[in-house]
Amino acid sequence: MQMPPLDPNVVDLAPSGPVLTSYDEEHVVTYIRLLQAEGQGADWQEVARIVLHIDPDREPDRARTAYQSHLARAKWVTEQGRLLRGASSK
């Protein structure tokens, strides 16, 4: 697997389907940063600004939607990864 970009641009809505996508692979670092920020109790607006490159003061709805969809996808990818590791170890 090729090394994912460290700070890729994001779309307004992260994928939501039941399979991992090339977008997921490209945004693994973004997902990790979102999960770390949430774990540290970071303000979602600051995370949207820094990680997603969307200004919540200028585009509050877009920033909130992008933040929520990418965080949800990050959690799903993490859970999916656990499921895949569990299946391969049997």
C-alpha cells in the first residue's frame, strides 16, 4: 500500500457505504487526527478549521456536516478494521 497523503483536501460528506473506499485509504491520516482530537476533547470548530480546512465562522453548516460525517466515518473505519483483523486471525 502506498503511503497516504498527510493533509489531503476533504469533500463535504465522507463516504457512508458499507465498504472501505479509496477515499478512506487516502484519508486515513485525517481520520486518525479526528479521532485523536475527539479523544482529547478538542473543540469541533477548531478541528474543522485545522484538520478539514473549512472555516466554521464563514461556513458553519458545511463545517459541521463535514466534521460529523468524517468523524462518523473514522469511527466506522476503526470498527471495520477491528472486524477485519478478527476475521483474519481465525
